[in-house]
Amino acid sequence: MRYLIIHAVNRPIPMRYFAIFELDSTVHWQNITKYCNSERMDDIQQNWMVRSFNFAEEALQAGEVPVGCIIVYEDKIIAVGKNEVNETKNATRHAEIVAIDQVLKWSKEQDINSALVFSKSVLYVTVEPCIMCAGALRQVGIPLIIFGCHNERFGGCGSILSIHDASLESLGPSFQCIGGIMKERAVDLLKRFYQGENPNAPEDKRKVKKDEQKV
Amino acid sequence: MLKTMSDDHPLAILHQDYVKCVELTDVFVSVIQCKKQTASVAKALCEDFPLENLQHLKRVRSCNSKDGSLQVVVCQGKTQEQFDAVLSDVKYSCLGKPFLTKVPKLKPLTRKQFEECKLYWPVTFHENKRITKLINLSYFSEDEIHKIQSHMKELFNHKEKSKTENAALIVDPKVNTVLATSCDRRHLEHPLQHAVMLCIDKVARLQGGGMWDIKEECCILENKSIKQLEEANNEKPEMCSMQSAEQYLCTGYDLYATTEPCVMCAMALVHSRIGRVFYVFPHEDGGLGSKFQIHTERDLNHNFEVFKCALPEKK
Ligand SMILES: [Zn+2]
Ligand SMILES: [Zn+2]
């Protein structure tokens, strides 16, 4: 199943509308990607991405790897997440997992089928999801991910493996990715983190990343 | 039927490089027409045409033919014009006309690959003892196999009791103690609560963290484990890592799973720095052997050993 993001230009700027429509199979995804990458789309994507960066900044303040995300459903943010690995002593507590937990909670409270909510949501995350999170995102069935910089260490949407579109029928549907939105800011945050280093990792686990693209 | 020890030995899931067949590449080879000059010709060729990526090849081989003639690798990746100019030197006058020959492209990593390589051209082989033992099923001692089997048995008992598809268990092998057990909850209310993810979170909880608050009906083993752990701690406190600040995530721990972990769980184990993984049933979309081999991915910051085990026998 493919989806199209529609930017309703008739709305005033702060009220920009972002909706996802199901398409029939005759529409070529290439054309849609071209549309998504047009300047108008960049503006909208940046608007949401700025919100994700608030959580990445929060993570940095808390001494966590600075990655933040939001999940947008029907033009509103229903979940947010930031990396909480050190806080929970659980290395799987990435921003995306935190946000997925919130969508499940939100859907329960609203009494809506969570699978339906996920299938019409967009995830905005400051860094390319890792292999684990890409697997998680397929399982909940999110159709579209917009991310900032690439994740050269753990990336699951093209950098190390391509989990987002690999043939993994049992995991869930593949999803589309648009990367590179505000990537400089994402890289800058990571650079600030790795210069300070993760205080909870033992000495030999610390790796000073000289390459600024590395997460 | 009589069972040998290797029947019970877990099967290591190695990097593709150790399993694959020998790849071949073309090099130019010449017959050495004057055997006396073999050493000097080989030395000269090593200087003029170093074998860069083919260091594993022996430069000279003796042919099977009756006269025992010798052949030498002239060069690789050069055109005839390029090497003709060099070979016109008088020091190469004893070389016959170069011809293309197929030789092994990569150095052999296992004895099996070494034997296969030799069918094409003599090569050097530096045996990795650990890899050989893993392949020959002589890596674990009988005692270790027994411990692995007993944890696997405990896992399957747990799976049957909880009536779930998948179950997982984390052990600290230094004190041979179960730290956490879990069963799959993905079909209950949370698509991400796979047994492995839950087990990792239980270890986090033991360390004073945790992300999911689950009141499980199948936690009986956990209390038992904590007791075991305390006992182990009293007996040999220096060995018990749980209480020490040194313990970082799941470093040095073993994970047992009934089914091969999916890609999400496989990567969760990388992030958690797991020591080893043992599972029984492969899964076609699995991340530790079937679809991907995430544990051997050289671009990742942590690799670990993965073993496929036999289904434990019922009592
Ligand atoms: Zn992640
Ligand atoms: Zn899984």
C-alpha cells in the first residue's frame, strides 16, 4: 500500500495541513518522492523536524545520545520521544521506541485501533533509525519516516542495512524514507555529544568519533 | 542409538566468509624453462609485479606433469603490452609465453577452503584454532555443553508453562545463573514486546532501570533467580557482576531463545553488548543467521557468537 502526503496550500502558514491519502497502485512512488522533495514540502518537513530537535536537545542536556522524534497523526503530534538509554539502563530505549510506546498508550486512551493510527502516521526523527528501530517501525506499520542525518554506525534505513525495504514479510510492511532534512543541525548535536562523551559507558566502550557524520 | 559428543555440540553461525566457496580470479602464469633460475626469476617478479591483494598465493608451483616443470605467477590485472615491456629484459629470458590461469581470489580462512584452494594453486594458510574448533564441533567442553543443555531445557519448560510461541532467558555464565526469563507478548497488546526485548528489559530492571512495567504471570523463575544470584554472590562475590558497578548492560551474558531473534531483537542484542546467543528454531526472516547475520556485521561496534542448538529432549 502506498501513501501520498498532501500539502494543502490554501491554508495560512502556521496551519499547514499535512495529510496522508491512500493511493491506488497506478501512481508511481518516484513521482511522489519528487513531490515530497520539492521546496514546499521541505518547509513542512522542517516545521515538524524543528519540533523533533527540541527532544534531541533535551536528550543532550540529560547526557543521552541526542536523538529526538515526534509522530504526527492527522496533523497533530500524538507522541514524542528522546533517547533514554542511560536513564533506563536499557540500550534499546531509543527515541523511536519511546514514541511507539506513547502511540500505543494514546490509541488505548482514545479507544482507536493502534494499527490504524500507525498506518496513517509519519515519524520525524533527527537521525536515521537504527537497525533495531527500523525493525520496530516495520512491525507497527508506519508508512513514512522523515529523518535528519544518516546514522553511519547503526543505520537501518540504508547506512548499514536496508531494513526499511528488505524482504521481511513476517516483520511487517516496508516503509518509505526521506533523509537529509536539517541534517547539519543533527550532525552538530551529535558532535557536541561525542566531544563530551557518554559518562555511563566504561572506558573501553568509549569511542571518540572523529568523523562528524557518525552517531 | 548411541550419541557422540558432537551430536550435542551447538552449531556456530559464522560469518559468510568462513562458509562460502572459494572465489577465483585470473592471473598470468609462465613456465620456467630453466629451473636453475627459479629463485632469481621469482625474486625479480616480486619486485616488478608485487601481488598486492593475492599475498596468499605461492609465487611458484611445480606441475603435475612428468617432467616436474615449474610455473610462476607473472602478474595480475596487467595488459599484455604492460608486462611484455618488462619481460623483454634479459633476466626473464627463461620464461615461457604467459597464459591466463584461475587462482583463488581470497586467502583461505578454514581448512576446507584451504583444501579447495589447493586444487587451483598452492596458497599459504594460517589456521585460526578457535574457528577450527567451532567448525569441528570441539569448541565446548562436555561440562559446558551440559550447562548449555540444561539452560535450554529450562527455557523450553518455561515456554510450555507460559503457553507462548517464543521464550527467552538470560544467563550470567560466570556464575551459571539465570538472571531473567520472558515470554512473547507481541500478540497481547504490544507489538514490540518480543521475548528478547522483554528479557533485556528485565536485566535493566535488575540493574535499577527498566522501560516496561509488566506484571507477568510467568515471573516465577525471576524470584528464584534473584535467590540463586544472592547465593552465588555470597559464595564467590568477586565473580558476581550483577551488584558491581562494572556491569555494563548485558556484557558477558548469554541469551537463550526458542526461535531465532528477528532483526529488531538481533540489533537490540548488539546495543546491549550480549556475549553469546543460543537458539533452537531458525526463522526465515531471522536476524542471526537466516535472513541477516547481524552478529557478524563488521561495520557494527559489537559482534558476538551465535549457536544453533538441538531441541532439548523431554524427560
Ligand atoms: Zn534505534
Ligand atoms: Zn524480535
